[in-house]
Amino acid sequence: MAKKKLENLSFEESLSELETIVQNLEQGELSLEDSMTLFERGLNLSQASQEKLKNAEQKIQILLTKNGKTQLETFEGESDNTSND
């Protein structure tokens, strides 16, 4: 199966491929060589995804600065706390 170059993948495609890689590695049915190849691809995907996130954050900072805000505000969405107090 031909794999896209990292720079041609969208962020979502990178995450999807990373999930597939993790599943394949967790199954433990691959040879050591295949596992290492997948692990290396996963690391590269992770680094590329982090770079895309960093670039997106920088663009947001620029847009906020242009609109008179100089800092990102803390997002106060729903809590992930699932305890039943």
C-alpha cells in the first residue's frame, strides 16, 4: 500500500494513520522489522502533526492580535470529570 508523504497529509489523515499504526503494533503480530518501520512512520506522523498544531496556534495568535486581543483566553468547556458526586 502506497503511503502519502507526510507533507501531503491533513492533520485528520495523520491522526487516523497514527491510530491504525498503534492498533497494528498493539496486536503484536508483526515482525520486528515491520514493527520498527511502523514505529518510525508513527514518530514522523506525530512530529508532523505537532508542527501543524503549532502552526495553527500561531495563526490564531496572529488573528487575535489583529483583532485587538493579545492573548488566548482559557477555554472553559465541559469538564471531563465523570465522577458521580
